Amino acid sequence: MKIIMLGAPGAGKGTQAKMIAEQYKIPHVSTGDIFRANIKNGTELGKEAKKYMDEGKLVPDELTVRILLDRVAQSDCKDGYVLDGFPRTIPQAEVLDAELKKLGDQVDVAINVDVPDENIVGRMSGRRACLKCGATYHIQALPPKQEGICDHCGSELVLRDDDKPETVKKRLEVYHQQTQPLIEYYSGKKILQTVDGTQDAKDVFAAIERIL
Ligand code: AP5
Ligand code: MG
Ligand code: ZN
């Protein structure tokens, strides 16, 4: 099964994608996590991506598409995956469709996690992220068992560099301009499903399970 997660920054794409990946035993592929891991490790890719990410802008399509296609070509992705944060522009979606078509394949479902902008800034300032395994927490809504430590891998949790309120505002703007059109794109392909992302994370997941 090939699943795409759509939604504004902070809508809970990563939170839900992790739960889907665990439940359905498919890899969780997040372009944001791949970039952050590269930044942490000081790679050339990380240096390039950081320039855009710190300003709340999108990393250029060319670079992002190459990274994503490399990742989904790995053997653990052969029976499906859940994409979180990709595609984020119409050209990215078109490349993904074209590549899958070559393999006689296609995206099965695009799940739009719907959360209004008003809810987003509060979520971001309370978010804590694990840069090692990609898990995310919220100091109130979804706290880790031990403060500051990842439940999954024991690493230290951090506040993401792009979660400052000013950068979040920019990311929301970029989302509305460049990513929101994908809702119509997948709706036109009759594979769009929308869930109310303002509910508790476990209720959002229950809604997703009903769809899948
Ligand atoms: P990326 O890492 O994808 O960031 P994003 O889309 O801005 O989304 P977030 O990860 O911030 O939010 P999320 O929806 O995953 O929410 P989460 O589950 O963490 O991308 C970062 C940057 O990388 C981009 O700005 C861009 O520069 C670059 N990039 C990445 N992909 C790219 C691409 N394809 N093309 C170009 N550039 C790209 O939840 C948020 C918080 O809310 C957490 O604290 C969580 O615990 C909490 N929460 C979750 N669900 C709930 C709930 N139901 N109720 C209450 N709290 C909740
Ligand atoms: Mg995320
Ligand atoms: Zn972790």
C-alpha cells in the first residue's frame, strides 16, 4: 500500500504516519526527517537543505525528488510506504506519479489531515522532536514518558529550528501557496480522503484506520 499524508505544517502528518507505519508494517518516509538527519550529520545535502528550511521555504524540487526516489527504491519499500511531507508541490506529485507508472504502479490513497491555521502555532511551540528516529511529542498533548527523552530510541528531544513562530507563519504561507493545490490534484484522481486533525491523535488514527 502506498499512502501519502497531506496537511499543513503541524497538522500531525508525522504523528499519524508513524502510527500507520507501525500498524501496517510499512516504512515511514519523511523528506523533512531525511533533511534533518543530514543537517545533524553535517552532510552537503544537509547544508544545502538547511538554507531553505531555516527560512520556512521549500527545498528545490530537483533535489527533493532525487532524495525521495532514492529512498523509495530501497528494498524495504517494495511492498509500500507512507510518505510524509512529500509531495509538496504539483511538479513533485507529477514526478512521483510518472515514476510509479513506469513500474505499473500508483498511489493508493492521499490522506489530508485537516487542521485550521489557528491551531498550528501552539502545536509547534510545544513540539519536541527526536532527530534520530523522527518521533514527535508535544509537551502537553503527547508528552514522552520521561521528559526530554525519546520513548522509542532514548535520544534527547529538541525544539526544531524552524518551529519559531515567525518561521511557522512563513511555512503556513508556503503551504497555502504551493502544497494546498495537491488536495485538488488528488481529489481529481479520486483518491483523496480527509480526516479531522483537531481531534486527539488516537481519534485521528481511528479515522484513518477506517479509511484504510
Ligand atoms: P517537514 O518536516 O515535513 O515539516 P512540515 O510539513 O512543516 O510538518 P511538520 O513536521 O512541522 O508537522 P507534522 O504535520 O508532521 O506534525 P507533527 O506530527 O509533528 O518539513 C520541514 C521542512 O523541510 C520544510 O519546511 C521544507 O523546507 C523541507 N521539506 C520537507 N519536505 C519537502 C518537500 N517535499 N519539498 C520541499 N521541501 C521539503 O505534529 C505537530 C505537533 O502537534 C507535535 O508536537 C505533535 O505531538 C502534536 N500533535 C500531533 N497530533 C496532534 C493532535 N491530534 N492533537 C494535539 N497535538 C497533536
Ligand atoms: Mg513532520
Ligand atoms: Zn527517537
